[in-house]
Amino acid sequence: MAESPSTELPFDFRLVHDGFASALVEDEDVDLQHYLTAYKELFKFFQLMGTVFSFVGSDVKSKIDILEDLSNSSDGHHFTSVKKMIIYEKGENLLKKKDYVSGSRTLLRLHRGLDFIKLFLKRVGELSDSDSTYAAGSEAYTATLAKHHPWLVRKGATVAMYALPTRQDLLIKVCGSNEACIQRALDVLPKMLLVADEVFTRTEQCYTEHDLHSLP
């Protein structure tokens, strides 16, 4: 008897959805551990895309590691959520401490990356299988990360995105060639974007309230 095709995906939108959904906690806050769980799966997406998204994915792993180290430190109770972390670091003047690796500064970089990837995937979801994803990538980058990158990085990102494939080829690259797996990913995508938007909005609001969007 032939085995049924595996439904395990190289990159799984469901895991991103579940992580971000669990990150939505009371008081309009964001749980950092669940946020990082979702982001680890997004990191797989960046890896599977290769050098095309190196401008956003190159140091994601190190930033995740920094935040996990802070969560596991003796002060870890201050790093259980976005609000608690920002209030703690700001209140203790840690954001101005030269030898301190700031969780708030580190998360801000991941936050900006999330803005890009959710907009890109939203655009991808609106395409047909034969459409190129170049315009989706270019438009998403211009609207998000380009505002925070120097000219040289912007130029490199623009050139790299010419290598973006059609939507069908992109889905095969990140989800595998099994049609059922690809359809599963497309079914979950709108729900994943919905919770990712809410996580982004809450985090954005927290940085706005504390005037921390310009952290160097």
C-alpha cells in the first residue's frame, strides 16, 4: 500500500499563525516567547528564499538569540512581554547604557522586518500562480524597510529582488512541491496575516507611546 504524501512543510504558515495568535495577551500586550516562536518559523522562510531576502534575514537569528538570552537571564521576568521589557529598560535608563545590549532596540529591528514580510505575503496572496512576485517584493520593501536602510543596502535589495520567482515557484520553494501542502499554506495565509497585523499594531503602539521608534 502506497504511503500518503507528507503534510509537513519546510516552512509552515500555521506555526507562524499559532505563535502570533498565542502572543496576543491581555492589556493589549505581546508575549515575547510566543512572538519569537513565530519569528523562528519566519526565519525559515528567509533561509529558504536564499540571498533574495538577505537584507532582512541576515541577522534575524542573532536578534532572536539576544532576546531569548534576556528572557533566560536573572532579569528574565522583565522580558516576558513587549510592554514589560520597554518599561523596564526605559525606567532603568538601560537604553542609554553603552555596554548593554538592549532588548527594545533588538526587537525594533525584528518589528520592522515583520512589517515587510507581512506586507509582501499579503501582496503574494493577491497574485495568480503565474505572476511574478518581484513587484510585490519591491512595493513592500519601499513601503517598509527602505525607510530605515542606507542607500547602499536599498540598492542591493532592489537588485536582489529581480531574482524573485513567480508565485507558484515561490510557494514550491518554501512549502515543497506537494499541491495539498501548498493549498494548506494558502488557506492559512489570510488568518496568519490577520494575527500578524494585530501583533504588529500592538508593538507599534507601544514604541509610539514611549517614543522609541528612532532607537539607533
